[in-house]
Amino acid sequence: MIRTEELNIRLLDFSLRNVNLSVQENEFFVLMGPTGAGKTVILEAIAGLIQVDGGRIFIGEREITGQPSEKRGVGIVYQDHALFPHLDVMGNITYGLRYHGIEEKKGQTRLNELTQLLGIRHLLTRLPIHLSGGEKQRVALARALIVRPHVLLLDEPLSAIDPGFREEIRAAIKTLHQTTQTTFLMVTHDFGEALSLADRGAIIQQGEIAQTGAIQDLFHRPASMAVAEFVGMKNIFEARFENGAAHVGSLRVELGSPVNPGHRYLAIRPEDITIRRNSSPPERSNCFHAVVTSVAGQGFAYEVQLKCGELAVKTMVSKRAIVDLELREGATVFISIDTAAIHTF
Amino acid sequence: MRRKELFFWLTLTCGIVIVAYILLPLVELMTSSSIPALWESIHDKEVVRSIRLSVFSAGSAALISFLFGTPLAYLLARQDFRGKRLLEGIIDLPIVIPHPVVGIAILGISGKNHWIGRLLFDLGIRIMGSVTGIIVALTFVGIPFYIHSAKAGFMAVSPRLEKVSRSLGASMTGTFLRITFPLAWRSMLIGIIMCSARAISEFGAVVVIAYHPMTAPVLIYERFEAYGLKYSQPVAVWLVIVSLFLFLFLRILTTREAREK
């Protein structure tokens, strides 16, 4: 549906190099990456809001690289909502109708459908200044979707919304995606959003696409050290692979599947490491003796750091586990790793 | 009550001195002429003609500034390009150049020794001693004020609003008319008033380019030179009234804008 070929953009202090993206029709695709990686630039290039220095952009079979923004059929929703402050909610939502030759009656029907779906019917006569962040974002979504764009670009649509309302808007976005024929392309740096909404995604680092794939694979099967670090793969160790096992320092870790000969690293997500408090090691593979070196609260979960041989290992556990397992500095425990959770690259 | 510090008394004193310094001569001027004298002067055809000419030429200068300055102000507000600072400096030049010099400079290119002057002559346009010349001079001194204000107005409109409008199908022109203009019109109007106010008070450049037909400031000067202070004061009062009217309008607009923000 959306395809970019060797997209190159040079801005004053930033450049995007050879971006090749391919988003399927009606797919929900996310672009993730650190701040300043170029995510918004890609969106604005697809929307035709910034000049492209090289490469081509397609929507379906149609090349849109040189087309003006208004001819592309691409809607955009920004994190700051960008509602027109001098128009009321109704004026904002119906703004684009006249440019798409949509009759008044049809426009009215679509307005009713969208405002009903998004729960903003009672706000139609209000000015944006009198709306909450969540309401503003619903209006922005309705405004973009009423003209039935081929593609909807979402630039961190949830980041400027109070945490309490984020869940609602996230659900609204999901429903909108399921009920429309529009392809969604969203920029986010929130992993939870990406995992709950998207089918596939890409990670951008320093102006280049570092990895593309199914959303679960991006988090569990990073292709490089930089991606692994970005997606929160906190346990990354240099390893030597031999006979279906990885040798990390003095540890021997059993692997579930054969390893590609070029691989040099072993990675495990912190939440995939289980801590046990048995008095003797259980009879199972990948179970190692470890000593707790620190316990640090991180919001609702705790990060427990352990020393396992010469390795520093990080795990995430619940508050309940901290109490039940009596985890504190100096405690001796066993850690076990499921072979399915081990990733090599 | 807490004792006020010395600094407070210092600022208060300076403030009073400055306000008195501005107001005293103006109050003296406004009260210097008797009502009959004012009545008589407003029935003086020469006075009426000069004030009308001043208002007309200042209004024309503002209109020209609006027509030509708006696209430039928009460009300066939206685009970053090499030489932008230089361009902004050039636009500000009329503010710092002594006014008679402006008149002389304009005459320099509009005379028969210059190709532009010859071209204008061929087209039947006369600068020296004409209303056209006065409008040229007033536009020259007034346009920076319009461009500044309009640019600030455009800068206050988030480019994202325009981007969203384009993505919804509106063309560049449609976006300007439906989004940018409704959000920036007040700054543009303030610019027009500032430009007119600056233009209406211009004397130096006008007196060099066109002593006749007489604008109000030139008439005041002439009456002062020929007949003395008493005779020039009523005309001055009328010019001040016109300027105050503009000023008042400007204040109403700017306070409303500040309140809305």
C-alpha cells in the first residue's frame, strides 16, 4: 500500500538515508526509534509536507513523490492535535469535505458515524480551547478520517494525552483501524502502544531503517546490538556457539534451535528470566546459581540485578515476587531461562 | 505597611518624568487653540485638503504595503534560506535612514538621469511634486512596520495547522484563506495601522519629494514658517486627532489580541 524506495531527505541538521519501507493494505504499521531518529520526517515526506531529495514514494501502484500534499489522499494526526483554533469541533471535522466532492448528506452521515464511534457528538459546537487532550485527539482523528484517506499517518497520537485517557484513545484508534479501509502508519516510542496496536513495524536509528518485521519479532528477535538495546533487551552477551549451546563466560546455555554461523551475541529480555528460591538447583537445563546485587523500583515493576558467574544479569519482577522470594541485596537464588526466549544475532 | 525601597522611588520618579515629558507638550498643544480657531481651521479648504491628502496617501501606502508586503512577510515567517538575515536587514533600512535622505534617494532614481525615471516618464508617471511621489515616499517609510507585524502574526500560526489543512485536501491558497488569514488577520490589521500611523506623520521625505500638493505635516511646517506658532497650532491639533484615532484603534485591537491569547 505504502512503499518508499531509497528515500533520501536532507534537512539542515539531519538526513534520512535510503529508506525502504513497505506497508501492506489496511495494515497497522509502527515506526519506532529514539528521539531525533527521523520518524516524523518520514511521515511528513509521505504526506508531501516536506521536500524529498531522492527516491520514490508509492501509494498502491500510484507514484506520489512529486504530487502536492492535497492530492495524495494521506491524512495526518499530530501529537499536539493541531486543531484549527478558530473553528468549532464541527467546523474542524468537516473541514476537508468540500475538497473531496462529498455531498452534504453523505458528509452528515459520515460525521454522525465518526462522532458516534468516538463519543464526541456532544462537543460539536465547542471550540478546541474548551476541550481536554483526549477530546482534542478524537476530533483530530475524526477530521482526518471523514475524508476517507487511503493512508492515515499518526505522529505519536497518545503522547500528549493524560495517562488515564490514553487507554481509551488507544482503543478508539484500534476500533477505527478495524472499521475503516484505511492503512495506518503510526510513529511512537511507546512499546506498549506498538505491541497492542500494530501488526508490523520498523525501527529507525540515525536516519536509517535498522530493522523491519512483525511487531513481536522486533522486540524478541532484534537483528543488531543497537536494535536490541533500543527495544529493551537488557541482557546482551558476547557468546561462542557450539553443539546447540552458547558459551557465555563460564556458563553453558542450552539453545532450542540451531544457530546461524555468523551470530556472535546472545540476548534475553529481562522479563523472560525467572528467579527461583529453591535450596538446590532443580533438575532442568539453563538453571544457574546467582546472587542479587540490587533491587530497584521502576514504577509498578522492579528491576533485579544479579551476578551469575562473571555475568551481570537483569530481570523484571512484580512487587509480589520481591516479597515472596525475599529478594534483597546479597540473597542467593537460582535463575532459569526458557530456551524459547533466547535470541541470538 | 512595608517600607518601599529606594529602587521603587527611583523607578516611580523616572516614570513620572517621562509621562510628563510626553504629555505636557501634547496637552499644551491640544489646549492652545480656541474652539473658534479650530472651527475656522477645519473650514479652511487648504487644511481640509491637506489632511485628506495625508489620510489618502497614508492609506494608499498601507494598502500597497499590504498587497506587496503580505507574501514577503509570509515567506519570512515560514522559510529559512540563505540570505534571510540580510533580507530582513534590508527591509529594516527605511527605519534607520534619515527621512530627508529617503526623499533624495527616491528622487535620485525617479529623475531623468536614471533609466527608471525615464521609464516612469514614458509611462506618464511623475514622482516629483505629485501625489504618486508622496505615496512612494510614505510606502518606503511605512512598509517595514507592516512587514514586521504581519510576519509576527504568521509566525504565531503553527505550520502544522497548514500542513493538516493541505493533507485534508486544501490547496496552498485555500489553506491561506481558511486557516492562516483568519488566524493572522489581526496582526495584519495592526501592521496596516502602524504603517499608516508612521506614514501620516512623515515630513522629511515628503517635503523633499513634494512640497506641493501639501500633506498636513508640510502645511503645518509652512504655516509655522510663514505665520508663526499660533497659526500652525490648529492644523496640528487636527492632525493629532486623526493620529490619536488610529492609535486608539490600534490599542483596542492589541489589548483584545492579548486577552484572547
